[in-house]
Amino acid sequence: MYMKSMTLRMAGFSFSSSDKCEFGYNVTIIITIIVRGACPLADEVLSKELVLDTTETVLRKYGPAKTNMSDIARALDVTHAALYRLYSNKAALKEAVVERWLERSLPPLQAVASEASPASERLYRWLDTLRKFKRNRASQDPELFEMYSMLVEEAPEAIRVHRDHLLDQLTAIIEDGIQEGTIAKQDARAAANAVFTATAAFHHVAHAAEWELSDWDSRFEAVWRLISVGLFTDPSAVK
């Protein structure tokens, strides 16, 4: 990126590109700052967060299929080597983008799972929060959501990890219900898997086209009633 050798004469002094000023910056970089009018992004201070933000922007511009590491390095104004120090290839970088996007749904769900309220109420709100989070993402920025839907197919490990996080939260809620006596004693993890699968149409990207249907909410309520009958010891006491 930078010229390997350069001799500068400023106010009668001679500087080599390998010299550093009193602040520790390479003289060549200082001159680059002057030329660019802004501080350059040095390879050694490149952050993963900035790389992911930029990758997301580039992916939106060119699409997942056409985007390559060169496009991202160019947008960041860094060397290819800088990117490869953080991500071994384009697949790894795409997976990191998907993983971060998926992780953004976890905090609001964890907040519901951690509430001090009956398990039946938390389970309903957890499922309702998940489906609405996905629907809002799809409706507020359909272009970005479509891009992520395509990337999801290329990031199976990120999907597996995310699914495990979700199942951990569901399992904890069901275990609380078993302790309360509102859910019959059973394998909580297996029950969590069953609930997650039963509600897949409301949170899996493959069903995104259905989320704007006029009866989408009533469909969810119907599935919830079935879950209540099969899971809770007294379904009539459940919302």
C-alpha cells in the first residue's frame, strides 16, 4: 500500500520512509495523511467490527456472489494481508457477518428468558419476540434481509451456534416450568427442540414471504395453543 522507500525533505531535514516521528508514526504515513486529508486506516489497527461493517456495506452494493476480498480491502483502503490476518478467506468473513447479524437477536430474547415471571408467560413472549424480531428485520430493510437469507445458506456453522444459543434459552424456560410444576417432568432439551421446530414457520428465513400475510398472527396463536396443550399440565391456565 505504501511506497517502500521514500526520502522527504522538509524544512531542510531529510527523512527516510523507515524513520518515525516523536509520536511513533512512520513519516511516509504522515505524508499520506497530508495527501489524503485524513488519518489512514493502518493495517495493524484494523478492527473486526470495522471490517464487518464495511463488508456488510460492500455486500449490499455488489451482492454476496460478486463480492470478493479485493472489494472489501479496497473499501477499507488496506492491504489484502490485513484482511487475511483476521479472516482466512471470503467464506470465513461471510460467516462472521452472518454470525454477528444473528447474535443481535439474542439480547432481547435473553431478557425475556431471564424475567421473574411464570414459565408459560415467558415462553409465549420469547416466541413472540423472536418472530416479531425476524419480521421487523425483513420489513424494515428487505434488501439487507434478502442478502442475509442468501448468506445463511453459506454459513452452516454460524447457524448451528446460533440455534444452540436459542435452544439454551428455551431449555432454561422449560426447566423453570418443570420446577414450577406447570410443565410435566420430561427432557427439557428435547421439549425445547420440539417447540422450536413447531414454530419454525414464524422465524426461519425460508418462510419470510409468509410473515406479511393477513392471518400471520392468528396462525401463530393457533400453533401456540397446540404447544400449550402438549406442554403444560393445565393448558386452560395458559394465555
